[in-house]
Amino acid sequence: MTTVVRTSRPVASHRARPGTARGGRRRRYSGLLMAAPALLLFGLFGLVPLVGVLVLSLARWDGLGSIGWAGLTNWTGVLTDGATWQALWLTLKVMVVSWLVQTPLALALGLFQAPRGRLRALFAVLWFLPLLLSAVAIGLTWQALLDPSFGIGAAPGLHWLAKPLLGSPDLALYTVIFVIAWQFVPFHALLYQAGVRQIPVSLYEAAAIDGAGPVTRLLRITLPQLKYTFVTSSTLMLVGSLTYFDLIYVLSGGTGGPGTATRVLPLAMYITGFQVHDMGRASAIATLLVVFGLALSLLTTRLSGFTRMDSQQEGM
């Protein structure tokens, strides 16, 4: 009879080795060291001005004289002023209408530019030109083109454009939105073009073998694969709408007119601070604009699941 002798193996200790712990701390410290310059610049140019604006919103200052304490007077005046809420409403309108106009155009142009070809590359270069121009140059150009007397409305066959588009309270805001779309649609089209080119060709080949037509491939493959690109483009578009100041300033002649038809929140902040010379209320509007932008960004990322995104091509 054979006797099997079992030898016990030593149980591995779950304690971390001293060298491993020191290595983890070293990697953590090295990561903080590499991120230190970026954190320093963010704090210097982001947090410090923000704190300064927040403090200034509690003060009374005309931009030149001495600074006095005002408490919550500026905030009470801003929040109870109907002009502030009108500017906020116009900002929301610019944001929503810009998204509704730019998104389908950018998607269509991105799908058109995605296949490689010389003609498509030429069109991509031409559409990209507005991004190379400054907002001031674009504003002055379109201001001249939309002049009812000497602009494009004076050309044969375009007399229906001989209207004061920037001087009409009903049309001025939508004209501004058109110019904004003309400038920024190429950027978002570039995002969609890059997203389409990242889709594996094998998906389309498999769908073609199964008998799927172009429309089916667009609805079942292309658009679902562009989900994350759509979220990124929409976030940039919505949050970026809060920074439309210089273009609207030039197109409206610095007044947000006619009347207050194009006086969005950033322009209202500028007029309050540098034309009315009330830096305290202007700082309160700036703080309100920052809070609104942060809330919009957090809401967009939360509803879209941006922070929980996984690769759509994992395992392919």
C-alpha cells in the first residue's frame, strides 16, 4: 500500500512588500510633480481671477477710483433687473438655435468629407477657412455684406436680401446666429469627419453582405458609432455659446442692438462694466455666467453619460 505524503506550502503573505509600497508612493509623487505645472497655471490664470471677480462682485467700483464695500447690493440689483433675465433668455435662445442649426449641417458635411478624395479634400480646405479668420474680421465682413444699400442685396437677383437684417429687432438675433454657424460649423464637421473615419470598414462590409442598403448602414452603423462624437460636439457647442461676445459686439456695433435684441449675457457684462462703469455689477454678471456655464457642463456630462463612456470598438 502506497502512502501519499502531502507537504504543506507556505501561505503567501498579503502584506505589501516595503519596496512595492515605496514604488507606489514614488509613482504617485512623480505624477503630482508632472501635473504641478498645469495645476499651477490653472490656479494662476483660472482660480485666482475667479476668486477676484467673486470678491469684486461684493464691492463698489467704477474701474478708476477707490473700491468700496457694497455687500449683496450688486447681486440684488442684478437678480432683480429685468435686463439681466432678458440677456439670459437671449443667451439660451442663441445656444439652442445654434445647436439646432449647426448640428445637422456639421454632421452632413462631416459625412461628405469622410471618404477620401481630391475633390472632397478641396472642399474640406475651403470650408475650414472661416476657422482661420478672427471674429472681428468675420464680423466686419458680414456687416459690410449685409448692408442693405451696398451689400449683397444690391446684386442682381438678390434684392430680397436688401433688408436691414442687422437693424431689425425681429431678424437681428437670427442673423447673428447664421454668422456664428458660418464660422463654427467647419470645426464640428471636422470632428464628425474624424469620427466617421474611425469606424471599422469591416462593419460596413458585413452589413453589405447581409443586404443592408446605404440608409440602413447610416442609421444602424454610422450614427450609433458617432454617439460619443455627437456628445463631444454638443458639449462644445452649448458651452461655447456662452463665449459669443466679440462677434456679436462687432455685428451690433457694440450696443447689442437694435435696442437690446442681441444683448446676450457676455455683452451685457461688458456694457455694464466698461460703458456704465459699474464693475461690481459686471463682476456679479460674470460670476453668474461662470455658474451657469459650470451647471450646463455638469448637466450635459451627467445626462449624456460622458464620464461613463467605454470604447465602442473594444475587442474588434
